[in-house]
Amino acid sequence: MADVDLEAVRAHLGSAGQEPGPVEVGAALRSLGMLVSESAVRQTVSALRRDSVGAGILDPLLRLPGVTDVLVNAPDEVYLDRGQGLERAEVRFSGEAEVRRLAVRLAASVGRRLDDGSPFVDARLASGVRVHAVLPCVADSGTCLSLRVPNRNRLSIADWVASGSLTDQGAALLAGLVSTRRAFLVSGGTGAGKTTLLGALLGLVPAAERIVIAEDSRELQPEHPHCVRLEGRPPNAEGIGAVTLTDLVRQALRMRPDRLVVGEVRGAELADLLSALNTGHEGGCGTVHANSAADVPARLEALGALGGMGRDALHAQLAAALQVLVHVRRLSDGRRWVEEVRLVRPDAATGRCVVVPAIRFRPGAASVPGDGYEQLCRLVGGTDAP
């Protein structure tokens, strides 16, 4: 392959409108004055086909066990995350043109435009992999790719306990939240395991109940027999056709949900979700991005403003709609950890909602009950600690 100029062969085949088959590639090599041998033809065909399907040379990385993210910062800077933090991969692109070509092809495969006039894209591939691409006119290091691999395994709460990410006591409390139809949010930072935990909890919902999920990009895969998943979409190249989370939440309410779920609350849809939880839709839940449980009220205030809700209105709705907050984080060893559970309740002096610590879980140590612990135990169906 060292003597074969793939770009030249690709251009030759493209100008002739030919597919990269053995006969066509052999003829192209001869026409371009390159070495023609059975090995050269076979390797060239393989390389050209690899670059025209899937994620090209990144496909083997995406298939590695445990991989959650594959990141391309530059042609010779490819990283992956297998749960232990970022590590550099041995994969290398031939140059900027190859990275850009892959990014444009991945975008086009789902009907999205990626060029200098629209230099970034965020989309989900048919395989479920989420791709984000930024072109050099925005990123000074060249075309950047970020691929998020969906969890191939549907983890249960028992799996969380077995992996050391959740204590038995925590599992009993969370199961009680679901069985007693409490409304809750799972908070955490990027990659902390919010969606994975929520999916595990939805697996505890009784089979007779109907779950309707609204998501920007499909990620939740609960092990449940009656689950309807709605997915938003961005506008097309003409700027029309967008389906927002707000649209999906409103449609979900017309689909007779026993449990309304918003994959990640990130905008104006918060107003519709809170309204739904205040009008008889018990047991609703979702996730929200926050670095700590204490940050969640301020985060919800900001999201409520996007939906036109004033501060006082937001807190009034929140106090009546939401009862519990579960916070997860990622430990230094890469393990996801259910860190604490807090209660959402109005402050007597201000009327605004605060999140009161109920219980904090510590890796390798005893849990620490908080001021809201006894109330939490009553909420989940008992008066004693589980």
C-alpha cells in the first residue's frame, strides 16, 4: 500500500463513476502508472471500501468492549474511553482531508449538511452512535470528531450493585421511588451515568404500565415490554422540519403515558414536564446536567427561563411536581457512583425550592443520613431505613 496513492485512485474512480471493485481498481492502478499486483489490488479495494461505509478506520475502535467515546482531535490524535479515562489509540488518518471526508460522509448518511457554511453537526447514526463534528473553520486543529457509543448492555439495578456503583441500601431506596410512583430527576455531570441509571430504574416499572420517553437523541433503552420512544430532530438544510423536546413532551401527553420520561431536561420543555407532573402524571422522571446536587435548583431556574417561566412560577411548579433528586458522579477510577439522594421541598422562609440532603453514599464506607432521611423512607413506602 505504500506505493498506492489512494486519493488519486479514488479521484480516478469518481471521475469515471465507478465503484471500487477489483477490476475497476486494477484498471485505475494501471492508468495511473502504479504497481498492479493481486496484493495491491486487494488492499486498495479493502481500504477504499472501508472508507465508504460505517465510521471508516474508527469502526474497530467503536466495536471494542467497554468503549463509550472515540475522539479525533487531529489526523494523528485519536483517543478512546473504555471507562478508565481517555487513552490514545494507535489509529492514524492519512491527513486532514481523510478526517474531513469521514465527517462529511457520516453527516450525509443521516441527511445532514456539513460544510464551511454549516461547519458543525450533531446527529445519531443508524447504528445508534452519536456523532458530533466540527470543521477547521471553527476548530484550529482541523476537523474534530466526537463519537458517543450507546451502551450495548441494558444494565439493571442489580448490575449497578454488582459492579460496585450502588449499595444495597441505595438500590432499595431507588426501587421504592419507582414502586411508589414518586417524581424524580437524576442529576450528574457529562458521562456520569445519568441515562444508564435512569434506564435501569425504568426497568423496575411494572410491565402493565406504559412508558413514553421523549429524547433529543435516542439513548434510553429500558428493559420494559411497553415502552414508546420519541426522538427529536434538528431543522434540515432549509432550516425547517425541526422537532423539539417541547413538541415531543406535548405529543407524549396525548399518548396515554403511565410514566412520562424526558431523557435530558435541557430547555423550554421543562415547563411542559412540570405542568404534566402537576396534572396527574405521577411517576414522571428524567435527567438534568449538574455538577452537584446543590446546583440543581439554579440549573432548573435557568432552564425554566428558556420556557418563559419566572423564578417564582418555576419554584411553585417545582414544589408541587418534583419530590426527589438522585445524583450520580464518576469516580477517579472511572466507575459510576450513585452519590446521594436529596428531597425537593419549598423553603418555609422564601417559598423557593431547596434540595435537602436525605442520604449520601460513600465508596467503601457507611452511608451518611441527612435531615431528609426519615421523610425519604416514608416516601418510598416505609417508616424505617431499608
